[in-house]
Amino acid sequence: MSWKVERVVEHAYETGEGPLYHPDEHCLYWVDIPNGHMYRYDLDTGEHEQCYSGSPVGGFTIQADGSLLLFKADGEITVWDNGREETIIKEIPEERGSRFNDVIAGPEGRVYCGTMPPEGRLYCLDTDGTVTMLISDVAVSNGLGFSPDQAKVYFAETDAETIWSFDYDATTGDLSNRRTFVETVGGPGSPDGLTVDAEGYVWSARWNGGCVVRHDPENGQIVDRVQLPARKVSCITFGGPEYDQAYVTTATAGNDRSVEGDGAGALFRFTPDVNGVPEFQSRVGL
């Protein structure tokens, strides 16, 4: 499918990541991980600003009270509210020297949060602040998404070239019955961030693939592909009041645009012929 792709923010971010639409503010937030920056784009005015500078943020969620829950280096988790910050968890000892990488809030307000190698893990942060390790030895924990019926969770493991599917238990928060949804070896790039649209199809950003692809939930087949002028496409989300716009982050990874593409690091937008759904909000400590 050929959809018009526009550059929303023209900037060569080193690792633009984790775009998330804030419905209360009508803004899109995203981060530049290595530089420890977070940005905010106003959908009404078209203006954007840097709103946070500090420890690298590998992912974040929107809390039910409108604040943001930031997942940082060394397992640190903080609540950020327009510059005011409060620490929820100072560190996870096993993650010293590592950092979080991509997170998602679940229907009950828990957060599923992954970390980077050498010993990547996937954790569940419960609403009372309890952290439980779910999966170990993850080869770059990445995008997460819930099926519309909340029966399944998708999870991208980048260096394993695989998107997994799990059964989701709403009562306990457990993920079980791990199976392969998609293997990307030989395809366009490696699976990075992902989201699920209102029809249950899985949109996957492809690192080193220069595109986002849409997978059929029944068989994993690619049914749509959107090319971008950047090799390292890092994440996709839906936003806007009707969730009818797709926003995509990209990265330079410290390289020159002559290598990574003339749009590397920019924030992009396109309007597909399917809507997304609102992301769940976390309720940690509320």
C-alpha cells in the first residue's frame, strides 16, 4: 500500500524511540535514548520541544493521572510530571550497567518492561511497585503489544529475529504458551518497536530495514509495507483523537545520513486506512 509519508520533526536524532500519544494533552512524546532527552510534539500547533534531559530513558508509559512513568538505566523507574520527578525504584541490582528498552502498560495498569543485553530480561512491574522477572536471556528486548481482545501479547526479540506471541492472564499478569508469531530472517530488517491496530494486525518497525510492515494476526504474513528514507526504523504508534495517524521514529545510530538515509533520525507520520486503539495507561503507585 502506498501512503504519503511526511516528516513531522526534521532532526537527526541518534536513537529516536518510543513514540506515545498523550490523549489528555493532544501531544506525542518520544525519546532520544543515548542523549537522555525526551521530546513533546503538539498536534494542534505543530510545534515541538525538548521537555526532559537526564538519565537515558529506554521507554515510558502514561499514568492514569496524566504523569509519565520513565524507565531508565540500572533499572531505575521514576514518575515525571512536567519536570517534577519522583523515584519509584532506584535500581534493579541485576540491571546495573544496563538499561530498560521498550515498555508497555497492560489493561490492569501493570507495566511490561524489557532490558538490554548482555543478559536482557523481560519484567512485569505491578501496580504496587513489585517487580517480577518473566523471561531471561533476551536478545534485545523490544516492542510489545496486546491483541484487541487482550488474550495475547506480542513481543519482539530483535537479535533473535523473532516476534513472539504469548497468552495473557489478566488476573495474574503472567505470560504463557510462548510461540513464534513471525521469524524475520531474510526479511526487511530486524523487528524493533511494534503496535497493534484496531483490526488486530501487528505493525512492526524494522531496524536496518527502512520500513514498517503490517502482519496478518492469523498467519504472520506481511500484508502492507511502508518505506521510509531511513534505514533504522525504530518504533511505530497510533495517535490523534481518532487514532487514525501513525507516527514513526527513526535513528542515525551515530552514523551519517549519507549512510543511514536522508531522513535518518527524523519523526515521520502517515495516515493508513485503519485506526489504532488507545494505549493502556499504567497505574503504578496510584
